Amino acid sequence: MRPANVVTSVADVLAGVAIAGYFVFDDGGYSWSAITGPNLPFLPVILLCISTIGLYSGGIIMNDVFDAKLDAVERPERPIPSGLISKNAATIFGGICFFIGIFAAGLLGRNAQYLAVAIMICCLVYDRFLKHSAIFGPLNMGLCRGLNLLLGVCIIPDQVEQYWYLAIVPIVYIAAITMISRGEVHGGSKKTLYAAAGLYALVIASVVYFAAVNQSRLPITIAFLGMFGAMILGPLFKAIKNPIGPNIGKAVKSGVIALIVLNAAWAAAFGAWPIAAAIIILLPISLALSAAFAVT
């Protein structure tokens, strides 16, 4: 299930909730949006978090199911090739996770359920067909994250129509990480790593642009982006200097975990300081889990 990664998917959803404006300033304090009504304001957020946990876990588990033969050669320590769990049991487990993700989204509404189904389909298409495509593989993986961000935005359905294009940013970012990860086993090329660095810069510039719309949001957003840059660029430059498998693996791991900080920056850029704080609290949780469980 890659528990550390699952935490980053929750951060995606919370960033989407912030972008949608579900929690707004009201009389000097924070409250839920009047659009949603006053009853159980945190229930929709909880349902979306459960949904993304199920969907992400299902996608990761099915990734290992489809990769069982390859992992037996390249990564025999993985749960399926090592015999810790059978391929059939893993398939059933992945299916249960997908069901939980789609069911939880359906409790929120039809739009959320449609997005959950779309995420599941994208996960399976990547796992089964596009993983080894140099172009469509990274784009497909990025699309999973972009749709996950929109899953949070759909807490207020009308906001998806307004902010759908923001899904392009996580598509670009995850595509960059996926490009890097291709060299994790046998080493990578400096050309690919430099291209990923360029995509990272584009992602940072995009968040700065939205924060600059309201100058008061810019300082805290820049602070989060500074932390984000430190997390991703150090390992990446080390991998560029010496693009061997272990260095690339660390660059991928830091890129995945840093998604939490990027999502906090999104929340800050849209003025949702409490949500940004809640997201950043997930960082030490993810880091602790990454020390105990595989990230890549």
C-alpha cells in the first residue's frame, strides 16, 4: 500500500478542499462555506480522505500485482515475489481498496463518485498498459494525481468547472517524478534529470503565480515553496551529479514525500492558512512511515 505515499494523497485532497474555498473567513474566523450548510461540515472532508486512501492504495497494490513477474527478477524483496502475500490475495485486497474509494466518494455525491471511478481507471490503465511508455506513462501517472486534486475540489461541485485546469500542475510534477524513476533500478540519464528539474521549476512558478494574485498570500506561500524546493532539488542535483540507481531512488522518494509541502503551498496560495497547517502536519507522519515502508 506504500503508507507514506497514501498520506500524500490525503494532502492532495485537502489542497483541493482549500482551492474550492470550502473553509472560508467569516467574521474574522474560519468557518465552512455557506454553500454546504452548517451540518457536519467535516464529514465531506473525511469521506474524501477515505476515498483517496482507498483509491491510492488500490492503485499501488495493483501495480505490484501486474509487476509480479518483473519484480521477481528486479525486486525480489517485494511482498508478492517474496511470498509474503499471494498474487490472488493481493488482487482481492486491491479490489477492496478500490471499492472503498468509490463507495466513500459516492456517499458525498455523484460528481465525486465519477471522479473516483476515473482515478481507478487511470490507475489500472497505467499499471497494466502504459507504465513502460516513455511519454504516455508519466502523463497517465500525473493524471491520477491531477484527478485526485480535483476530487478535493469537488467538495463544492461547481468549483471543479472553475478550477479544473489546476490539475495540469500535478500532472506536470508527477510526470517529472515518473521520468526520474525510470532509472531507479539500472541508473538514469542526466538529460532526463535536467528535464525533470525544468518541470519542477515550472510547477513552483505556477504556485507563485496564484499566490501573487493576492499579495498578502505570497510570503507564506514562498516559505512553503522554499521548503519544497529544498526537499526536491538537493537529492535531484545529487542524482544529476552521479545518476546511479540509489541516488535516483532517493530523488524519487523525496519528490513523492515533498508533495505534502507542495499541497500546503497550494492551500496557502488560496488563503486557507489553517488547511495549509493541517497539511504540513502530515509531513512528519509520512516521513516516519517512509522509514518503515517502501516509497518506490
